[in-house]
Amino acid sequence: MNEWTTARQDTAGDPRLDRDTSNCSIARTLQIVGDKWTILILREIWYGSSRFGDIEHVLGCPRNLLATRLKMLVAEGILATDTYQEPGARSRPKYVITPKGTDLAPAILGLLQWGDRYRADPEGPAVVPRHRECGGHVDVRICCDQGHPVEAGDIENTPGPGFRMKPAGERS
């Protein structure tokens, strides 16, 4: 018997409706990467841009907003800064992806894949992700930790160690 089954016995309704969502990993992730500019900044870093001016030029993002998002991504450990210096100029920061940032690749590629399927221009997608080694098309797939391909409808969401119900007085 799991927490949802136990909770079902304690409440008349669906216990998923009375769960405490304050520790939701999706919501916490969206607090960091849940706006258009942050995702597009990450896209440009993955596409090879690393300098503030280059990212600003490609995105057309307001400078203050870009600076704020880059600082946040560095503070969160998704990007790191390194320095570069052009001849005769002062040194400046460049942005590089960290391992924590690289772990966002499936999410970003998933958005790209969905967009290519449902939102691409009639001519086709603007960018095609390819495996550098063999040239094969890269796509995002869901599989379990045993390596089995999994369809979205075959996923069972079960309570994890951080699952908790709302306090009794807040339940519907």
C-alpha cells in the first residue's frame, strides 16, 4: 500500500488532489528555466555562442534582462564564466555550460523535437541535431532505467520519498 492508497482511505476524494505541491521538482525547475529568454540563452550557448554581445545580437534580448538571466544561470551553476581577451581590449567573461547545464539537454532537445513536429516552418526545421560521431539524427526518447522504451501513457507516477499530503485542515 502506498501513500496515495493510504490517503485515499483517509479522504473521500482523489488524494492526488490533496497532495502538497510545494516541493514539486517541476515547479522548482521552472523557477529557474521557466521563461522564454532563459531557454533561448541556453539554446545559444549550446549552438556555440559564449559572449554577451553575441548572445544579445542573436536574441535581440534587452541588455538588462540578458545580464540578469546570465547572472542567475551562473549563480545556479548551469553556466560558468571564463575569460577571453581580444588584442588591445580588456578581458571579458564568456559563458560556458557546466555539467549541471548539460543535464538540461534532454529537456531543451525535447522542446526542439516537439517544435519541429508541430511548429516548424513549412520548409522544415531551422536546426537539425546530429550525432557528431556518426551524423545520425538525435531525438529524445523516454526509457526506464532498465533500458526499455516507454510510451507516455505507460508511465505510472508513484509517490517518492518527498511526497506529502496537505495538512488535514487544507484538504478538500
